[in-house]
Amino acid sequence: MLKVENLHTYHGHLHVLEGINFELLEGELLSIVGSNGAGKSTLLGTLAGVYTPTEGKIEYKGFNITRDGVQRTVAKGICLVPERRQIFSSLSVKDNLMLGSYHRYKKDKKTVLRDYEEIVELFPRLKQMLNRPGGLLSGGEQQMVAIGRGLMANPKVLMLDEPSLGLAPLIVKDIMNILRKLCDERGATIILVEQNVKAALKVADRACVLAHGQMTISGTAQELLNDSKVQEAYFGKPQKEPTVLAKV
């Protein structure tokens, strides 16, 4: 569905992405994990058309979208839910959600309103606060609004940048369960970028580790959970020493 080949992106003179390669399959949840500064946000920004790569190719459903820019990328069905939520604090929850459909509202108002009702059902916690200003919500509630706003764009690929950032563990669990539910029950295709490696791998189908602008490890989520290098780097578990057989 989405194929990335030899992607290089710079911020000024800083070479942030250094030859990224990966493929996203339709209907899967792909987690891209790594520490702060690894290049995760730059990768999503490049896929969303915010940043223009200096080299490489982004292919979506067989079409080259490498230099399409944000508006054309969103129109084709690729939507980014940014880091730190970035909802409008003075607008109501309902208005924040509806903003996600700005590019399709006039053309398909009936479908937009139906999608709005479905998203409110997906986040029942927001039902009682639809008229409340976004700035008065908790961090977890704002994250639900941000995800809902992304879904209002009717994306074919939903990308999320650090949705667990600053949230309590129970809220993180709820958010991750919702993402898994979107894939399992609605056939959503998701790229989840996270520093919370364990939470991300628990809900993912496949995963990649991004370090210093390069993909270093990839496989199924379970393979990465069991990988000794991943355990040592992100879970604080030392690699097991090789067994030394005693001489008889």
C-alpha cells in the first residue's frame, strides 16, 4: 500500500533520515519505535508532505507521491495526527473534530455527518463534552479529539506521532486499544510512531526500530518484543551471557 525507498531528509545541514526503507501493508498496524531524536517525527512529516526529501521515493498504491505536498497527500488519504495533539483550545470538541473533514465537507456533507456520529461512538468519553472548549480537556481527552479529528479526514493511512506522550498509563492503554480496534474492526491502516516501545509493540502487527536516522531492526511485533537488543536498549534488560560449558 505504501512503499518507502532510500528516503533521505535534511533539516538545514542536519542529515536526519539516512536511507529509510520499509513497506506498509493494507489493514496493518505498523509501529516505528525509537528514542528521542531518532528521526521518527521527521519520517512522518516527510510521509505527510510537510518535509521534502532530498533523495528517495514514497510510493502510495503504485503512484509516486514523494513531492506532492501536504494538501495533495491528505486528499489522497494519508493523514497525520501530530505530536502534542495540537488541537484548537478555543474551539469546542465538536468543531475540532469537524475541522478534520474540511477538505471534503462541501462535497459529501451527509457522509461527513455520519462519520462524525461514528467517531463520537468510538470515543464515548467525549460525548458529554462536545460543546466544551478543547483547552479545558485533559491530556487524554485531547488525544482522543486529535485522533478523532484525523479520522474525520477519512484516511486510508492514519499516522500518529507519539500519542502516548505525557499521558497516564491507563489512558495510554485505552488509546492503544482503540488503535488496535480500528484495525481489527474497521480495517484501518496505521503507522504508529512511539517512544513507549512496549505499549506500541503490544498492539502492532509489525514493527521497525529507527535509530540515528536509519532502520536498524524490523520484524513482527512479537519478534521485536523478544529481541535481546530491543530488550536491552528499551526495557533495561541486559543481554544474556552465552552459556559456558564446564570441561569434564
